[in-house]
Amino acid sequence: MRLRTLRQPRDRQDRPRWPQPTVHAQLRILRRTHVAIITSPADLGTYGAVDCGLYIETFLLAAQERGLAAAPQAAAAAYSPFLHEHFGIDDDRAVIAAICFGYPDRDAP
């Protein structure tokens, strides 16, 4: 799994923008935001997705224990081509979800 800050491409019209409005709202709530793209071997199908769900649950609990806020986004899988290109994910991997995480901004509305 690669962890890297997701930066919204703003100037270039030829690059896709991060399309999920709820993700934008969650990114604003977190400062020093990072994203974990959760993938599974595509040939595992539903079994891989179930395993990833268990991993996501553990990730969220561990993040909370360490004072981090985290927001899982299963809708990110709908933008798999963009995520594959942006993060260099191999074609034999299925995007299951994304988790935005970082230190919470307590002053955010």
C-alpha cells in the first residue's frame, strides 16, 4: 500500500479532478491529510473486498487510538481509473476504498 498526500489538480483542465464532494468536505476537516488507497487482487473478487473491509475497520480503530481522524470512502472505487493513474496502482489490483486520515482540525465547522 502506498501512502501519499492527495493534492487536487487545480490548474490543468486535462487532468481529472477528485470528484467526490463529500471527500472534499472531509479533507477540509482534517489537516495534514493523507490518503490510503485500499486495493485487493482483482481475481479475489468479493472475498478480497470482505478482507479489505476487515482491514479498514482495524485501520480506523488504530487511527482513533493514536489521535488521528479517519474517513473511509467506498465511493472512491467508482473512480478507479483516476486512482490507478494518479497513484500508479497495478492493473491487476481492484480499488476497494480510500481512507482519508490526519490530525483533526478542532476549529473546523
